[in-house]
Amino acid sequence: MGKHRKRNSSKKISRRDFGKLAGLALALPALGPSVLGGSQLLQNGEKVTSQKKGYTSKELFSGPQVRTFTRNALNEIAFPLGGIGAGNVSLGGRGNLRDWEIFNRPAKGRTLPYTFFAIWTKREGSESLARILEAQRRPPYGPAFGLPTGEVSGLPRLREARFRGEYPFAWIDFLDGDLPVEVSLEAFTPFIPLNSEASSIPCAIFRWRLKNKTRKAIHGTLAYSIVNPIGIAREGEKPGNCFAKFFGSNVNQFIDEPNLRGLLMTSNKYPSNDIRFGSVAVVTNHRELTHTTHWVRTGWWDDIQQFWDDFSDDGLLKAQPDEGPSPDGRTDVGSVGLRFTLKPGQNVELPFVLTWYFPNRVNYWDPEPEVKDKGLRNFYASVWQDAWGVAKHVIENLEVLERDTRRFH
């Protein structure tokens, strides 16, 4: 009789081998018959023989179909814009800006008062028209005390929007029969694999596209208004207007350089090592501008009322007298408008770049005594000195940043 080798039933499987076997067991059903190349699989208890031997290159690299969101679904969309580790602001499905988390703390639900895009148009021989560049708000309307005044809820908006997102790009097509131009928005942040510095810029890029859909020339302005937010730092700090105890000595400065121009927002209230210290910039390389460094400083809601009356009249922004830094306990709103003229069928691209710089953060998440409540510096603070420096870098390198981002996308 031949000798039989006794099987060692006590031999153990290594953790690594077990992981491989377990992963294979989980993956096989998901791969499906097309990858298994004609093997017999059980479906509903019956053997099915696959006819497909594998995927084509087109199938492998085509990717999923991008979904389009409309109507009530727009309320739930928050598309993040901002570099890795740099904070972000989210583009809402209606075109609104929400969840401002640029101050080194989580802040879902935070909006900045009086911060929005708007458009003014005048077709030759017709009345002018002004709209907030957002789709109309849809129910549920909440909260209990009515719609927020800081979100200019009572001003006219566009009738509908269609949102598509494919990170790091988001697109919104706006629909409104009264508006004499077609309006769409593309927004993104540079995101380039293997280039961490280019992917960590504290910025959001907005490219508005307009097309004259009439048979007459159209003159217009596309404006971006933003509150100077310097002073915000804590999670619960969500001001509904320009008044809050952490505001004060805020300064809005218009700067015009050969390659860019816009507003730099700072504050003289906090030293450079304070967590509330920082700056924000809104810039463009568009040349024909109208701007105001700050709205009129009044009580109640006269500031937004006067701004809207002025903008709706002729699309030009009236410059207010230089009154110096804002009083303690309040801040200012600044606006930049891009002027355009479109012949019938003509189109134009109008770019805005939003940048921020809040270099100081506190380690609030780690309870270890050695690091708890210790100060830290953001990476971008080792590259730039303020938001204007960030904006200048983005504008001067936008072609390369966008090209490489689209290659990844």
C-alpha cells in the first residue's frame, strides 16, 4: 500500500491571506459575468452563462451619467468650493452661497448676510430689469420667524434652475422668460492629483456665461456683493446683518492692478496672531467695472433698500463717501459689478475669484494636554500673506490651474 501523507489540519491561515480570501469572496459577485468571462453563475437559483468576455475601453473610462437636479431637490444641494485643508463655502442648488466654513470651524447652515450675485440688464427700447442670480426659494420656507432678511429674501429672483455637479466642477443653468439673456454658472476650485499645493488654495472660482437671446443690443451689469466677515470665528457666530459684537474697524479697499482688480476686506480690530484675524478678497480680470467699497451705513434695512434702488436704476454702483473703518460692533458690505454689452446672439464670460485667508486656528478637537487648545497655522499661511496674495496667484496662474484640473476631471 502506498503511503498517505497525513494532512495537517491545525495549520493556520495568516491574517493577510485571510484578508485576501475574504476580499475575493466579496468581490466576485460584484464583478459579474462580464468580468468572469463566460463562467456559469447562479441567478435566482438558475445557472446563467455570460456571453460577454469583458469591458471595452470606452465602457471603462466613460464614467456615470451626470444627474440634473431641479425644483425642490435644489434645497438639499451644497457643493463644496475650497482647497484641501483650506476651508470651504458651498454653492447651493439655487445659486446661493451657504455653509461658510472658511473660519477654521465646522459651520453647516451658516450664511453671510447680504452676500449674493445679481444682474441688471437693459435691452434697447425696453425697460431695465434687475434680479438676484438665484432660483426662487421653494417650500418649506421656515424658520419660525420668517425668511432671513440678510438673505434678501424679498428681492426678485429667477424662476428656475438646473444644477449638475461633477467634482470639482458645478454647473447651474438658470431659466427665466423675462430675462433677455441666457444665464449659466460654472464654479470650481483647483484640484490636481499629485500637486498638493495647487489643490490646497483657499479660493472659489465663479465663471458666469451670458448670451443675448434677443434681436436687440443689451447693456448690463453682473454684480457680486459680500459682507466683510472679518471677526467671525466660533461655530455659533452666524450674524443675520451687519451688526455683531465681534465686528468693528472693518476696512474694504478697492485695488486696481494690471492683471486684476477688486475688493480686499480686512479689519484693524485684531492682531495677526488672533483667531479672528484674516482677510477676504473678491477679484476679477474683467476690465470694465463699477464698484462701491461699502453700502450706506444706516439702521433698519435702509442699506439693502438703497443698494437695490441704486443698482436697479442703471446698473451702476454709487460710491459712498470714505468714512474710514466701520464703527465698533458693525461691518460693511462691498459690491463689485462687471459691465457688459451684447449684440444679438453674442455671448460673454464674466469671472469672479473669491479668496480667503484666516491663518490661525486652535486645536479644539484633541483632548491630549500637550496639544489641547494650542494654536496652529494653516498650510496656506506659509505660502501667502493675505487674501489678495492668494487672489493674485490664482488669476496669474488660472490657465494652468484650470487646464490641469480639467485633465483630472
